[in-house]
Amino acid sequence: MVLNTGKLLLTLLDEGYEKKTWHGPNLHQSIKGLTARQAAWRPGPGRHNIWEVMVHAAYWKYVVRRRIEGGKRGSFPLKGSNFFARPEKSKATEAAWRADKKLLEREHRAMCAAIAKALRAPRSDKYLRQLYGVAFHDVYHAGQIRLLRRLQER
């Protein structure tokens, strides 16, 4: 069997985010059907909620894309980095939740496009750890979100 590294990486990214998997829900599936109220629920004071974990995942997709493209730091659509307080004060609305889900979707699509382009260039192997790392990051946080959903059911 001949293994195409680029194709494998893009498959890992798709499965970690939205394509059918054997291991259970991926990131996109883990947030499916959630309301803004459910996404904003915290398991305890000072703990992250589902909404924050999801925006965190969007941010790191942006970081990987920015590193590949050589983009300017601080160009993420939200002010700050890594984890973002969600929901914002007075914005625990379904519209705000949908907007942040769309942000995740846009960042995923933009990152995949940047990766596909980078894989066609010489020396694309210098990004390999980041590329498969972002797929693992999605799966890790999908599991976290599923756990938070189960805790809410108590």
C-alpha cells in the first residue's frame, strides 16, 4: 500500500471535525443540536463551558492557518487569544451561538484550504506536526464537549 501523506492529513482533519468516524462524535457532531443555554452551562465556577471550548478550537485552526500562510498575529476576528469568555455579557442568545458556530466553520474551511495549498509546495513536511495535531485537538475537545453534555444531564 502506498500512503499519500497529504491525502491522509486532509482525511484526518475532516474526520476530526465533521466526517463520519468509527470512534464516535467528532467536533462538529459534538455541538450538534445544542442550544445557547446548553453551550453556556458551566460545570463549576471558573470552568470552561462548551461554547468556550468550541471557540478555542476555532482559534487554534486560525493559528495553524496563520503559521502556514505567514499571516499577521492578532488577525483573529475576536479580541484575545486561546480561550474567549463566552457568552459575552448580555449576549447569551441563539444568534450569538450560531455566529460562533459559523466562526468555527469558517476557520476550519480556511485552514483546510491553506493546508491543501501548502501540501503542494516543497518542504510542506515542516508543518506535519501542526497539521495532524489540529485534527487530534478537535477529537480531544469533542470528547470534552461530550463529557460536559453528559454532566448537564445530571
